[in-house]
Amino acid sequence: MFESPTQDKIADFEMKLMDIDSEHLGTPETEYQAIVRMSSAEFARICKNFSSIGDTVVISVTKKGVKFSTKEEATIIEMNDPVSLTFALRYLNSFTKASPLAEMGYIRFYLAPKIEEDEEETEP
């Protein structure tokens, strides 16, 4: 049975237990150096976001807060000059739906950046 802290929602589940013939694994007594309490929904969102970038996550805790980081899988950057452009996420999210197909080769999409109004005024 699960009950919300405000006790306005209660969920009651029943499930069959499995009878496993194996040695019971106990949890060793451990003194933890840090304990982080956070929303499970937020933790799930973080894990989901990181799973699209890498296979592992580093969780670092300081007095200032908790930091989640991951190492990005092989990203190759070829650059002559630094670039900063704005793109509509709805198109980029559409492009990512083809990611499984890219495992067989590669897919190339072309998307024009958004033009800021300030840039339009300065152009002749």
C-alpha cells in the first residue's frame, strides 16, 4: 500500500511473490558520507536525460548541492570559428526520432537557425 504524504491518495497493490531457492543476501551496515533526498520524478527525469548521452552517470555531492554528470560518447567537433545559433526544438526533436536508423549508417538533416529580430535590423 502506498499513501501520499497529504493522505489524499492511496494506492493498494497485490502481487504474487516468487519462492527463490537461494541464499539470503543481507545489506551490510554502512555509514554513508552523504545522503541526498530528492523527488523521484526529478531523479527519473535526470536519469532518462543522461541515458541518451552516455552509459554511466557520476553523482558528486558537496555542501553547495548535488551534481550529475556523464561522459558523452564519441563526439567529434570540427570548427574554424566559435558558433552560437538558435534552433527550434520541435524540429530537432522530430529529427531525433530517426536515431535508430542512424545506427545503420548516418542521416544528415539541414535546419536553418532562427533569425533574431536584432540581427534583421542590423543587416542592410
